[in-house]
Amino acid sequence: MIDLAERETFCQFCGRRKHLRDLEEETPQWWEHVTWLKVGDRQKVRVDSIVGSIAHGADFRPDWTPFNGDERDSEVLSSMKERGFDPEESCASPITLVSYRGEYFVEGDGHRRVSAARTLGLTYLEAEVYQLRPKV
């Protein structure tokens, strides 16, 4: 297993994670040995159970705010709050999540939707969920 401290994932002073959890960093040796199995149809997933990313963890802080965010992000969130926009009820395409040990990791796009949902205090997001299974 790779020592995550060697990859500067954790702050050497306080011991906290510098960026969002990344499943590829946590399990790098697994990726060529697993396949993804879709779990049913679209489902509502609790936002607080989405804990990380696949391959984009370094783009976000542990609280899901993007490192490269700009003023447009906060303007969009303000506009969403003022207009009462509810992503939980929208027809937006679902995000793709991978379930691993009872936690969810975002695959592909959807990271900013999770960030916005957390900021807005939403409870659920629509998702297509996959589980990692060993290749046979």
C-alpha cells in the first residue's frame, strides 16, 4: 500500500487531509483487477455519504470546495438559493457514483453538483451507483 503521507496528501503540521479523498490514491493497485457492476436504476443517495472522488480528489478541498473555483461558483449558488432551485427535484442527469465499503465516490462529472448540494444543505442527489467487483 502506498504511504499517503509520501504523496503530500496530509498536512505535515496538523495531520489533516489537504484535498478530497481519492479512491485511486487509496487503492491504486486494484484498478486493473476490478470491474464495475451497476446497482439497479437511478437512486437517491444521501449527500453526506458521498465522501470522495475517483481521479479528481486533488481538485477539491476536503469540504468539497474546488481549489480552482472562481466567483461564478458563488454567483451561481446565490442565484440558486434566491430562485428556490432544488436540484433534488430537477431533471438533471444523475451523477455517477462508485460504492466502496459503504461510502460513495464520484466518477466523471458531478463533483460541482455535490459541492453545490453540500453548500445548499441538500440531503439527496440522483445517482447511478456502481459497485467494484473482482474480475473473473
